[in-house]
Amino acid sequence: MLSKKQLRNDVDAVAKALQKRNFSFDIKALSALENSRKKNQVKTQELQNLRNTQSKSIGKAKAAGEDIKPLLASVADLGDELDAAKSELQSIQVQIDDIALSMPNIPHDSVPAGNSEDDNVEVSKWGEPGQYDFEVKDHVDLGEMHGLDFETAAKISGARFSVMTGKIARLHRALTQFMLDQHSEINGYTEAYVPYLVNSESLTGTGQLPKFEADLFKTHLHGEEGDAKTLYLIPTGEVPITNMMRDTLVNEKELPLKFVGHTPSFRSEAGAYGRDTRGLIRQHQFEKVELVQVVKAQDSYQTLEQLTGHAEGILQALELPYRKVNLCAGDLGFSAAKTYDLEVWLPGQSAYREISSCSCFEDFQARRLQLRYKNKETNKPELLHTLNGSGLAVGRTLVAVLENHQQADGSIKIPSVLQSYMGGLEFITQ
RNA sequence: GGAGGGAUGGCAGAGCGGCUGAAUGCACUGGUCUUGAAAACCAGCAAGGACUAAUAUCCUUCCAGGGUUCAAAUCCCUGUCCCUCCA
């Protein structure tokens, strides 16, 4: 959420900044609401003040043994008037909140202009796409040789699910373990295990709600929809991990906070009919190792580079060619101020595909989360900045390992950093 | 499944209709003392909001939502979460 103060005092600047990401809103309507909010708030507060002072004088008069009847008569109508003013003010404030909650974050200055992923800017490249003296297979053909099974998954659940058995299941697990170890032992993150079902407050905190409910799987613990017991399957580990710190005033000495967690992610893919229907690229359920950092405002962009570097470290260790892309304003996620996508080379598609998305949210999430620390100099609480990134998406990493390290006979060479996680195995063969 | 107890500032914890935005301790900030530090002592220290050039002033907030009252942290109802005991 953007700051209400900013919306109040600088609507035009906000509107202009959001134009960069093709978001527009009714400035006039907002200003009109703002004006009536002001009027009603002042009026309500005056009435409250009146009631408070009257009540106090009644208390004093009573204590002094005076007759309070005339005083009571003078406040007789105050209650109704106050109630009316309050409910009017509340309805205005709800409307303003709805607008504020639906507005995306303002892109950072270094975010390139553009409307779609075609306008994203390549920042750097690592490694060279491999040369193969045989016809390469894609991960579906390779995977089916080694235990990747979409048909069985379809029987159990439907489209966009997968089953893995045998060595490929172990490779999938090995990737997860390796990533967790690298981030916790070398990169200094604290490992976290978190719930996979979360309440709506958590999703509001990180920005998935109220706008993107259609992307989520929703459960009703018992009873019908509308029940208080609605929980959502997490669309990313970012949600529970970041929300661990919701409503906290962090001790400055503990900063930066760094957490890594392995969770499944569940996405309805409501807007992706017909896209990536083949293989593991776009699934309703996939594993991800997520990095989250909470830092002071002045450190956040430096931290974005660092965190992206941590994700890159995994790709490099796995010997997977990739490129780093600065997302253009039009392609930026709702809550992000700046995002680097890491795109891994997939020989089966002859294309770079997203495998990690590393974002700085500035104080956009922190404001919704009420995540702050006490600034020593001002002695005032200040919003922190949140960041996260996939380090990495495990399913897509598996795809990349299969495709990049395939051999002529369809066997898979296991990157050396993974071999100890695979019981010393060097190749996966049939 | 049944019976109780609880949720208060960064943390711990008192308060149980008007004198309470809230005792006390810890933490934190500043100071005295000290070569320096610790200890001790002194002082300060909740958040959010309105209005304002700023100060001043005012409003809201003691788990959440309703209710009673001129007045609610305090009384009543509902919900959530925690704890204890019984089966």
C-alpha cells in the first residue's frame, strides 16, 4: 500500500508514477472522497471532544454532590449525532482504503519503461548455451524416461500436476536440500518451516489480496464460504515467511532479518489457459526455496543486488546458463518497486525461461504488515523494507538440469554439487 | 467432549466504571560519576491520526466485533487465539 499521506498531498505525482506501469485511477473521485473525509473527520472529532468534556464535567459534578440532571439533559442528543457522523466517516474511509489497497507500488527510477516482457532489459548473462552433437530432448521426454509421470498425476488430480518416482524424485529433493544448505550455511539465512495454509490477513499483508483472489486456492475449514475459517493455500513461501514479522517492532540490532524456507506453492493459473500446458513449467503445485530479507530503507537496493546474487549462486553451482533481466514497469508485479528475473537457458525450448524473481518492495508490504523498527536517531518507529526472491523454483530447476545436462542416450549428468545428495551418483540412467 | 483462567506499551506485568494513555520492572535514549567500561544515581521514553508554517490543541487505540452508560482497559454478549484441569 502506498502511504495515505502521499496520496493526499501528492496525488498527481502518484498518478504520474503509476502511469509508467499503465495503472490509472480516478483522481477526481479520490480527491472528492478525500475532501469529504476531511470535513467529516473534523466534525466527528469535534463531537467526540464535546462528549468527552461533558462527561468529565458530569463526573466532577457528581463527585461534588451537585445535581447532574441539567448536565445530562444537555448531552441527550449528542450520542445520536455522534453515531451518525461516525458511520458516515467510516463509510468514506472504507472507500478510500479500497482504492488505496488496489493501487500497485510505484516503480523505482531504475525500472525501464515498457508494457510487456518484450520490453524487459537484459542486465547480464552467465554461461553459454551448451552445444549438443545430437538432437536435444525437452524435459518431458527426458523426464518420462526417468520417472516423471503426468498421466498418473492427471488421474489423481487433473491437469498441471505431476508425479515423480525413483531417481528423478530424489533429484528433485536433492535440489531442494542443496539450495537450503547453500542459503543457510553460506549465505547467512535462517531456515524457516512455515504453514502452507494462511489467513486473509497474511495475503493482504504481502499484497495478493484483495486484488488477486482468483489466483489462489481457497479452503473452508468447515461450513460454507463466508465462514470466518477461510484459509488459502500459499501461492509462494513469501507469504508465510514475510508475515512471520507482521505487526512487529524489530530491534535495530537484529537487522537485517534473513530467512530461507522451502515450501510448496499453489496457483490456480486462472489467467494462463493454454499457456505452458506441456511439462513442469506451469503447475498448480510446485516447490520453491524462498529467500526473504527485511532491511532498513537505505539498504534495500544494495540488498536486492545481494539477494539476486544468492539466487544466481545456485544456478552457477548447477552449471546452468542464465541471464539476468530488469523487468520493465509494465511487467512488474503488483507489490514490487523493482524486480530482477533470472532466466535459465532451456535447450528443449531454445529459450531463456524465468526461474527466479527477485524483488524489492520498499515499504509497500511493510506498511500493510506494520513491520517497523525504532530509528535510534529520531527515536521513532520507521517502516522497514522487504525483499524476496526464489532461490530457486525447484521444479523449473529440475527442468533446467534435465535439459542442460542431458546426454546423447537420454541419461542425465548430475552436477557435482548435487552428487553427495544423490548418494554419490554421477549419472541418472534408465 | 466437559469445566475454568487469560489476552494491557518493545518485553514482562499491575489496574477491573469518571482522578488511567495506563503503576512497576526490564529494555532503550540522554546525563552524573569513572582513565574507560560495568555498577549506582538522575532524567526521558506507546502508537496511529486530525488540524497547523510550526508549536499548541484535539481525536482514536488496553485481542477483534457488537452492546449497556452522560462516561468503558474496567460491566454484558459473540468470535479468535493461548493456558490449566477433568474425561
